[in-house]
Amino acid sequence: MRIVLTALLLCVALTGYAADWSEEPVPRRLVAGESIAAVLEELRASGVPLAYSSALVPAGLRIVSAPRSRNLLAAVREILRAHDLTLFAVDGVFVVGHQAVSAASREPGTVLIQFRDAQSDAVVTGVRVSGLPESAIQTNNRSERSLAINVPAGEYPVVVTAPGYKTLEATISAASKETRTATLRLLPLETPLTEVVVAASRYELLRDAIDNPSGLDRTSIMQTPDTGDDPIRAVQRLPGTTSGASAQPHLRGGSTRETGIVLDGHRLLNPFHVRDYQSLFSAIDVRAINGIEVYTGDFPVRYGDLTGGLVLVDTLTPDEDIRNEFGLSVFNASILSAGQLADGAADYVLSVRRGNLDLILNEEIGEPAYYDVYSKMSYRPSPDTTLAANLMIVKDSVIIIPAADIDEREQTTNDTRNSQFWLSWEQQWTDALSSLTVLSASDSISGRHALVSDPEKITGSLSDERTITIVRLNQDWRLDLNERHLLGWGAEFQQVDADYNYRSTVDYYGIYQDLPDRSNAQSRAVLSSVDGDAMAFYASDRWMVNRRLIADLGIRWDKQSYTDTDDNGQFSPRASLLYRLNPRTNLRLSWGRYYQSQGAHELQVEDGVTNFFPAQRFDQSIFGIDYQLNAHYSFRTELYVKTSKSIRPHFENMFDPLSVVPELEPDRVVIAPQRADLRGLEISAAYEGDNGFDWWASYTLSKADDVVSGQTIARSWDQRHAGQIGVALSGDRWSFSAAAKVHSGWPMTRVYLSADDTGPAVIFGERNEARYRDYFSLDMRVDFRRPTRFGYFSWYFEVSNSTNRENPCCVDFDVATDTAGNRVLDQSFDYWFPLLPATGILLEF
């Protein structure tokens, strides 16, 4: 046997190599079949303090499979582990040797590790531990916010990594049949300018964040008591948001159409199910996402053509070979598969869901059938290049029958197919210059047919067929110019085509016939085609004025040709400031101008409008303070003002916003504001405990008003006071969460009965002059999760509106005769969702 240890140690001493080589990138030659001895020699020649015996590592010893680890130290340990070898640190030199005892001969033990920030003592999440034997089992302990590692007894040198922290090398010790605890403290990296968040009104709902209103991970969203495990509904837990039955939120007094949803760089076109009836659910599978960012205001100039808010959804990035999930619940049946391919150079995500409501609901009230498919394939031909292909298909075949009596029938059917495909190319050209290019094609075909038959009031029918095609190319560039300036610029081009074929007819009788400002009959027929293009350009500079003050400055220009409006485009300047008052307190100030054009798919043909309106404009100012008291408590306050003198006219139903044939109802009115004033104060607090107990709370004081014909009128979703509070208790297997929401009643319009010479007549009061009673809902959820031979089994039970409170939404009225023979107004209320129980299971394997 030829021993080279002595000579090698001398060589190491002469080289004087003292750098931490665990941070070095993994060489390309670490592939299956490569000689391990040759790899070690190459590392040694480059100055790595490494020693081995040729008896342990003969020339014929080969790499079994390419390592998955992304740092060099862990990768070397990984290729050695396949041959029952490892690295030992001896006086600054890494020595190759046998693992002391085979894993099979040692009784396992458990090490419970908690990872904390070395400066703030906060719990660190998103941690990865490498260097453990393949037999090790890692499990997240939610109650202790720690990682439980079950390994054979012994000592293990490991490498710990976490986003935003320096790599930590440590040794953990496991004792046979014992549970040991350890705390590892990670040093945070100095935040680079590229990662500083300057904008106000931004919330992260990230996979590895803590369960509070400014942070929800994938698991937490699933465990939050929101109808249908819908990640977009989870947005409604943020301050300043509200919604009725719809999954689409109102953000800070804006309408639902003013909020955009971007999935992996592509702005989605109508990503909702049952979208012609309140858009009840989004088409995004919560288990297929990695995280969500929500801008309730002050979003960067990279994103435009929106005046409300922005929801950025990032899909799941698989960190293991293959994993599969099967779910079955009241709302849907689903299959998810995700994993890495080609030794980590590629990964995929596939989600398929089918709605179950058509199988559960009584056929007499409808059959809402729907499904969605999402798939993504990513490939990294080099460390600097990432290519991805995404596909989303949303299909609805919905029948809704609110009234099924022979003398009073209302029914609508809707068949919709929405297909979206996009390619993305992310390139790191140099250490400072990078780009993202996205090419997408969206196609939507929908057919809506409805009838209403109440011979005493109304009879009518409609047919609404639409085809929308949008092809879009957008490219974003980023240049890290120096330590003080981060430049960004980009452009967007899109070609749009839309075809409309709409027909409707309606006749009014009885009390509907005598309503003010209504004709007895109405008929519409619109056949229209729209084609054209839109473009946008933007530039921005994130400027570090000094170590405390950072500015984000930008300008954007948008232009549309298909609208035929007489303008030269829309200029949108924006500026945001971040001032670090101290390590725990940040002050934020922003001002921006935001435009939103009318989309080619938003022509209001159902209300007889065949022209596009000019882009609406909002000017927005925000002042905010966020304060981190300690590792457990955080507080946040924001004051916002949004004003506009250019609002697109729209249509509403004064008494029944839940109608399936809204354009046929006699309470349909046009709202054409000359001005809009939206303002509010948001206060929120959150507590993150070490024992699995969290809570959060928020209060919002706001108002959302339109000025119509010189009169200030509250918007139909205005709520002056709103509060939310939530708690979450997590254990190893069981978790419980509850969330309560209360807000001022939404505005309503009064109905009166007046008598004149011709008899009693129904008249309307001033629009939105009164209020429904206050809204309250308490939602609760219980989750159970346990390991099985094949993976994990999960079960949940949740109740929405657990107190079954009647929260009024709508007014129904008629004229009746009392016992004295007098004509009186018969008025009643309809309500938002009643108590809704739901349950489901999930198998992970």
C-alpha cells in the first residue's frame, strides 16, 4: 500500500491555503463515472487542504451519481458517502476516511435543531442541512419551529445554508435512542441593494415565512381557514382588503378589475373559475406555488397598466427527485407531481384539479363543473441560464339555477376555456447584468346563455359569446452598476384580437314596469371585432443615497392602439424612499401615478357600450412605518391617499350584486364618476412564538368615495371600519387556526312605496345612502398530518362563518296587500355565505 498522507500534509502547509472552500462552486466534472481520486487530486492541486490514502480511494473508484449539493464541501462528502467514506476535519486538514461504524449497526437517535439569527435571535426558516447520511430523516417540527433529524448514533459534520445567511459548518451529535437539542446561530449576509425592499404596501406570503398577515407559506395558506384552499383568497387576510363572495379582492377601495395577477412573469388572463358568477375560486393550486408577493399599492414601474394592486405568484421549485400528492376534498380532487430531473439540471411541476361541487350540490340549484391544469418544465443548461415552459388550462362548464319554480325561473349556463402558454428565458450575462424574457400566448373562448322567467315581473334571455387572443412579449433588464445604483429597464409588446357576439332581450311587468327611469322593454344586439396592439417602456434606478436612505425612482410609458382614444400614451412617474431610522425601524414614503387602460377583453357590450374609454388614472401617496420589537413582535402602520379625476364608467346592480343575469335586471345603473377619493389608515401587529403559537391582528380606518354629478357617494364596497384577528397553534401532528373578520356594513340603497293618483309606485332613494348591518365571520380549521410508510397523510376540517351569522348583501322587494287591503312594500334581504363546513384529505408520496 502506498501512503501519501505525509507528503500531502507538507504540500498543504506550503500552499498556505486558508480560505473557506465550502463556498466554492461545484465543478462540472463531478458527474457519474468520474474517478474520485482524479477529482480529489484536482482539488488538492488547487490548494484545498485535503488528504487521503490510495488504499481507501483507488484509481478505479468512481462517482456513483452527480451530487445534488450546491456547495463544494457538501458535494465531496456526498460522492464519498456512496462508498461508506466521509471527510474528517483534523487540525485544519480534511482527511478522507471510513465512517466509523456502518449506519445499519447503530441505533438511531434524534437531534432537534433550532436555527436562529445570530444578531436578532429570530427564528431562521428556509434552512437546508447537507452532509448527512442517506438514512437520515429530516422533519419540520412546527410546534418548536425546529428541524428534527433522525440519524444513527454518532457525530456528523454538516453544512447549513439559508437564504440571506452565511454558510455555517457545524457538527451535530446523535445518541442512540435519545433526543438531543441544539441551537445553531447563522450570521446574516449584508443585504445587497438588489434585495432591499424600498416600496411601501408590499406583503410577502412566502413558503417559509411565519403565519401572519404579512407572511404565509404554502403550508400556512393551506391551513388558513379560507374557502377552497385558495391562495388568492388568502390575500383577503391582509389589511385594506375586502371581498364579498368573490375570490377577487378589492384592494384599498379599488374595484376587483384593478388588481393584476402575475404567475412566473406572465400576467394571467381571467384566472378564475365560475368567473361570470362572482369568480368563486382562482385557478391556482396552492400546493403548486412557492410564494406570493402582494402590493396593495406602490408597485414598481416594471409592472404597469394597473391602478389597484398586484399579486405576484411564484411557482414551486422542487428540491428533491420526485414527489407526488393526491388530494380529495369537498371542493376538488387534485393530483400534484413535482421533482428534479437530469441530476438537478431540470425540474418540473404538474398540477391537475377537478372541481367537486357539481357532484355535491343538488342538481336543482345547478351543476358547476370545472377543472384546471398547470404544468411547468425548467431547464438549466448552465449556471447562468434558465429556460422554462409553462402551460395553464382552465375549463368551466357551469349551470346555475337560483330560482327553479315553474312560475319563477332563473338559469344561466357558461362554457369557458382559457388556455395560456408562456416561455421564459432568464440569463445572467455577467455578475452585474441580467435579463428576463417572457413570450406568452393567451386564448379565451366563452359562451354564456341565460334566461329569466317571472311573468309578474320580468322575462328575458341573453346569449354572450366571446373570443379573446393576446400575444405578449416582455423583456426586463437589470444592471448592478455599483454599490449605490441598481438600474432596471424593459419593454412590453402585445397584439390583441377580440370578437364579440352578444344578444339580449328583456320585458318588464308589474312593479318593474313602473320603476323610475326604466323602459318597459329592452333589446340589444352587438357584433364587434377588436384588434390592435399595446406597448410599454420603463426605466428605474434604485439609488443608495447613504447607508440609511435608499430611493427607488422610475418612469413608465404605455400606449394602446386598439382603444381608438385620442391620447399620446400614458406617462407614469413613481418614487419611493426607505429611511432606516434604526436597525428595528423603517420609514417609507412613496408617490406614484398609475394608469390602467381598458383591456380588449373588457368591452362592455352587455350594457350596450361598443367603444373603449380612455385609460383611467390614479395618483397615490403612502407613508408607512414598520417596527420589529424583538424576535417575536412586529408592528406596521401605513397611511394612504389615492385620488383620480379620470375614472372609467361602469355598471352596477343597486339591489342584487349576485344576480346571474345582472344586465337584464331593472336595478342596473351606470356610474360615471368625475372624481374618486380613496384613503385610509392601516395598523397591524403580529406575534411569532417559539412554542408553535402565533397571532396577528389588524385594523383599517378607510373610505372609498366617488363624486358623481357633484355628489359624493360611497362606493358599493366601502367599509369605514374593518378589523381582523387570527390565531394559529401548531403541534407535531395537529394544528388549529381561527380567523375573525368584522367590518362596517356595505352601502345600500333604500326602496320606498309612494302613492299618487294612479296608485302606489316603487321609488328608489339616493344610491348607497344607507348601510347594511355590520359584517362578521369567524372561520376555523383543524389539520392533522402524520408520516406513513410511503410519505405523509393529512386531513383537515374547516368551517367558514362558524356562527352562521346572516350577513346581508342584497335587497329583494315586491308590492303586497296587507290584511286591510292596503298595498304595502314587502322587502327582504339575501345574505352572503352561511355556515359552510368542508373536509379533505391529502396523501404525499
